[in-house]
Amino acid sequence: MAEYQTYVTDLQKQFLAAMQKVGEVQAKLIEAVRDLPATVESGQLTQAELVEKSFDFATQLLDTQREMTLRLINAAGGTPTKTRAK
């Protein structure tokens, strides 16, 4: 059981490090968006639309991670769970 706990702890540390990196990239994206013109020119997205797309992606990422984790729990013989409707 100690090996499992070490494994889970390592995965959690890796996940938190990855989320930190995502936060850094999002901050850079927001800085870049801040410098864009606020009006739509030649079909380009507005600042607000770019931010929405960024957060939509983050939501899709979390949904995918949730589904993957639930599949892994079920595959490992854990208690079957119901997934949320999207």
C-alpha cells in the first residue's frame, strides 16, 4: 500500500506542476490578448472571445481528465460510477 501512496503522491505533484505551467501559459496569453485591439478586424477574435476560448479549452481539459480518471477507476475494479452529463 505504501508504494501505491507514493505513486499517487508523485502523480499529484506532477499534476500540480503541470497546472502551474498551464497557469503561466494562460497569464502569457492574457498579456498578449491585452495588447490586441479591442475591435474585430479582418475576422480576428476580440479579446473577450480569445479569453473565452482559452477557458473553454481548460474546461474541456478538466472534463477529459475526469472521464479518464473514472475509466481508470472502473478498469482497476473500483466501484462503478455515473459520469455527469455534458
